[in-house]
Amino acid sequence: MELGETGEELGMWCDVDKVRKVYKLGGDGGKKGKKGAVNGDGGDVERRKAEEKKDIESVVLGIIALKGS
């Protein structure tokens, strides 16, 4: 697979659980109580995963900026 100009394809290989472990972010992503569907609303799993990755990216970038490395 070729990488595009923005390099967004690299995110496909991100193991979110390992990133959480390395940066000690907790196992549930801070969203307790949202495990299953409520009132038939299963939600879009891919959309939720993408939002979770985006949140984790923000936290990790903040940690890196604070540490200075």
C-alpha cells in the first residue's frame, strides 16, 4: 500500500490498546456506561473507533508536548 500526501494510511496499523498501555490512558477511554446499545441505537462502530483514535491522538500529542520529547 502506498502512502498519500497526508499519511493518514498509517493510522490503519495503530493498536489503540497498546497506545493506551504505553501512555497509561486507562482501558475504557473514559466513557463508562456506554458499552451496549440503548433503545435500539447500535451506533456506527467505525465512527466510534475513529473518534476514539482522534481523542487518543490528542492526549498523546499533549503528553509529548508537555514532556518536550
